[in-house]
Amino acid sequence: AIQMTQSPSSLSASVGDRVTITCRASQGIGDDLGWYQQKPGTAPKLLICAASHLESGVPSRFSGSGSGTDFTLTISSLQPEDFGTYFCLQDYTYPRTFGQGTKVEIK
Amino acid sequence: QLVESGGGLGQRGGSLRLSCAASGFTFSNYWMTWVRQAPGKGLEWVANIDQSGSVTHHVDSGKGRFTISRDNAKNSLYLQMNSLRDEDTAVYYCARDPSPSYCSGDSCATFDALDIWGQGTMVTVSS
């Protein structure tokens, strides 16, 4: 199975900061990657699919980039409601695999 | 929306059947997926199924034990879980996947996009 490794595992940033989360695949996956946000006690929410396509209704401060093995989720200006854990998910091959998550805390 | 049910206490080595009731969209038009999350842990993809129910995929740890299925007439998705293990203890979510296609030049591809999720149902495996 393809391993997805996220970094950092956690971060703390201030409102207005630019935040970058990285996801690395153990082999090339083209642009077959999605990003999800999960807040405590709730189901995940789709942010981005196909590496860079923003889901309808998701604020434009979220963006995704990358292809092959290295991918990035960027929050251009962190907002208080952006706290939570972010996961990447590869859909290049089966079984699909998630990254271990990046916990984002607001300072 | 999606509403899971069927979770609860399952005996080690025993069976449970999870259900996911869909409403508000044409269920038969979508791939569907099960994802689970052990307490305090990350997300794990479990299985998915195509619109007709003829194509299924399962996580390696679930092969031979878990079976995903659907009944489009009942707008329902299922996960039959047999030979339960302690490590199956988790919240189980069902999710809709519209499988969007994007094109770049002459090349188009289909992607996963789990856009609607249920609230989850907790499965606890105990002896």
C-alpha cells in the first residue's frame, strides 16, 4: 500500500498567518490526492480534490498544489475557524490511504 | 444526508452489519465509501463500491472479513463485518463520492471526492 506522510504532525499559528502542510507519497501518485479537515467530534470535510481543485463552498484562502510524490495544502491567512486536523488521502490506487494528520491550533 | 446505524458492542470473532441511509440525492448515481477512525487516531479508508454494486474494493485488513454492499432501491449502503478483532474498534463513517472528472488538454481523469459524510457509528469490539 502507498504510504502517505504528513508534516508537521502539529502546528500552532496566529490568525492571519500563512500555514503550509505537506503530504509526501511513498511512490508517485500523479495528482490523485485530496485534502480533508476534521474538527473534534465531527466528520471530516472535503476541502480539495485532484490535488488543487477547491470544493464548492470552501473559502479561497485554502489552496492545494503538487503532483507526483509531494503535495502542499496552504491556508493563505489563517482564521479562527480553521482549527482542526487536516488529512491527505491518495486515490491513485487501492487501498486508498490517508496521511496520519496534521493538527492545527490557533495561538 | 447520510445516517449510519448498526454500531454497538460486538464480540471478538463475532459479526456486525452497519447501515448507511441516504436521502436528499439520487443514491444510485454515486460511488460510496466507508472510512473508520479508531479512538484518538487518524482516518482509515475501509471500502468503496460503485454505483451498481458490481465493483468493490476493501482495505487489506478487511479482505475476507468485511463486505461492502448496497441496495439502491432502499437508498442504503452496508458494511458486513465478520470475525471482529479488537483493532476494528472505531467510529465508522459512510461518505458519498461524486467521482468528479477533470480534464487537462485532451486527457481527462476521474478522482475521489468524499463530499458528504454521515455522523458516524461507533463499533466497540470486546470479549
